[in-house]
Amino acid sequence: MNVLAYLIPISLVLGGIGLIFFVYTVKSRQYDDPEGDARRILSDEYDDQPKQD
């Protein structure tokens, strides 16, 4: 039971660090890709229909 006294705070600290880094990446707009979306709409590379031979 004494191990839980160490593991719970360690896991909370690591989870908090991960959350802080995730919020930082969202605020620094690392997940935005407006140009890629515009190009994928016009591209034939990702068609859902199979090619006929």
C-alpha cells in the first residue's frame, strides 16, 4: 500500500505535464493545416471508388 503513496502523485504529475504540452501545441497552432485540406479536396489520389482496369 505504501507504493501507491508514490505512484499516484507521480502519475498525476506526468499527466499534468502531458496536458500542459498538449495545450501548448494547440495554442501554437501545430495542428492547423488549411492548405492541406484545400489540396485534398481537389486531389483524385484519395478516391473511394476502386480503379477499373
